[in-house]
Amino acid sequence: MSHKYIRTKNHGFIIWPRNDDLWHVHIARAARSEVVSAGFVFFEDGEAVCYGESESLKMKSDSSDSAALTRQLAGPCK
């Protein structure tokens, strides 16, 4: 199952279930932070796989998003 995401300058990644009524631009406005990339994500073998683009933001996923999101979700190393 894929989800939508935006990557912001101040908050990192924000992920939500894929929903036709909740667009990337809606979440971006609520985040009140500069959006640096946006698209879709699914998880495979414990890794994030980011792809695609946001039509409402006219922004694509970035090639570094998958690794960065995987690190963000893993949290700080202990």
C-alpha cells in the first residue's frame, strides 16, 4: 500500500494514507514550512521507496528521499 508524503525543510517527512480528498498542497499549507519534495512512498523489506510527483504542488520526489525517510523512521541510533 502506498502513502503520500511531503518533505519539508523544518519538519522532515510528513506521511499520510493515500486519499483522493487530501492533496499534497493541503498538508503543505498546514505544515507551514518550505516543501522541498513530494510524491508517494511504499515500504519494502523495511526500506522506504519514494517515487512520483505531486501535481498539486508541481513538485517531484527527490532521489535522496528514500534513504532519508528510512533514516528518519529508524530514529536516532542508540
